[in-house]
Amino acid sequence: MFFCEVTGRYVQGANDNGSGVALTLALAEYFTNHRSEFPENIDIVFLFTGSEGAGVRGMKHFIKNTLKSSREIHNS
């Protein structure tokens, strides 16, 4: 957004990606500071991925590998 202010040129993704990251960081900070208010058996993962405009590749990779690892842990 600073780039846009200085140059007058808009950078696609800067506003939505920047605000999304800012909100996620704020939520992660809240969760960290209030961990005792959440059930102990609940884990929350804050994830930032790339290549989302090109087919959600980062998220698909994370879900595929995390679910596989999670199943292995719970089945052993």
C-alpha cells in the first residue's frame, strides 16, 4: 500500500494479502495470549501459503500432507 501511495501504481494482491496477513497475525497473537481459554485438545494452525491465485497449491499441499500425518499419528 505504501508503494501505491508513493508511485501511484496499484499492486494487485497488496491490499487483500496484506490485510489478510495482518488479521491472521492478530488472531495468532490473541490465541497465544489466551491459550488457557481454549480446550487443551484443540490445536490451531495459522498458515500463510503462496501460489493461491494459481490454483490453491500451497493450501492443497498442506492439507494433503497434514491429514496424512494426522491419520498416521492417530492410528498408531
